[in-house]
Amino acid sequence: MSTEFLLTSLVVVLMPGTGVLYTVSAGLFKGRRASIAASLGCTMGIVPHLLASVLGLSAILHVSSLAFHTVKYVGVAYLLYLAWSMWRETGALQLSSKDSTQNLQQIAVRAFLINILNPKLSIFFLAFLPQFVSPQAHSPIFQMLVLSSIFMAMTFVIFILYGLSANYARKYVVNSLNVTTWLQKSFAAMFTMLAAKLAVTEQ
């Protein structure tokens, strides 16, 4: 494991994306436990992409236009669904400090789907991981799995920090219905923009 891999991974994880946006919204509107559930879901959503890269399955998405666009448009539809859900709940969120187990599971599942339905992640890892595998490695697949585990651990920790930071701002949201409404509409708009960005993304 090289310093270059750690630094590059850190930069990639820190870059705001759909997963970060969802985790922040969970921490802001649902609380600390919800942000952790979202972080876990987003992290687990990386697993299929990493396994696809290790097994070479992501090459299918790269070669097959039909497979790529099928996954892409399902992802677009899901992001639009999240945007609609956020907009529909505008002003109606109950910012309680306690989250039910069922709600936490729903948050984790939503976060998982956000990442798994982004075909660009598989292609990214196909190009990203092999660069850091040593040519002298006794088992390249094992080394890729180790690197993948490190990347996932970094993702989980950084996303939790994002979520907990958002959670600290909840008291300002609770005290103002106008701020709550504005933030909900803003997050809905951002999910819509991310859906549009994914829709025009090519292989």
C-alpha cells in the first residue's frame, strides 16, 4: 500500500457527490444515528462496484452500451424519486432525536441504492485500483481486495464525519421552519441536478 493510494483515495472520498449529499441530508434532517446509517449504506453500496472491478465484470459496462445505459437510467429515475420525496416532505419533517430501527434501515437501503445504481463507479474502480497493484504482487486479486477494504474504511469514516457535522447544525434548522423548508427544497433541487448530470454522462 503506497502513500499515493492513500492520498488519492482521500481526495476521491472527500469530493462531494450523491452519497455525501444524502448523508449530509440524513444528518441534518434525521439526526446522528441516521447519518451513520446513511454512511454505512453508501459504503456498502461500493462493494458491488469493487467486486465487479476485481472480477473484471465492470468491463462489461464499459463495452456494453445497453448494460451501461440500463443501469444509468435506473439510477437517474431513483435520484429523481429521492428529489420528489424530499420536495413532497417540505415543511413536514419531524426532527426528532430518536429514529426507529425501521427508519434507519430505510435510510441505509436508500444510501446503498444511490451508489449501486451509478455505473460510473464500476468503471472508475476498474481504472483506479489496478494502478496501485504491484506487478510483483504474489496475488493481485488479494491486493486489490485489501486496497478495496482500505478505500471502504476511509469512505465510512469520512462520510460519518460529514453526517455528524451536518447533525451539529440541526439546532438551527429546528428553530426555523423557513430554514427547514428552504434546505429541503435545496436538497431536492440538488438531487434533481445530479440526476440530470448522470443522465447526460457517457461511457
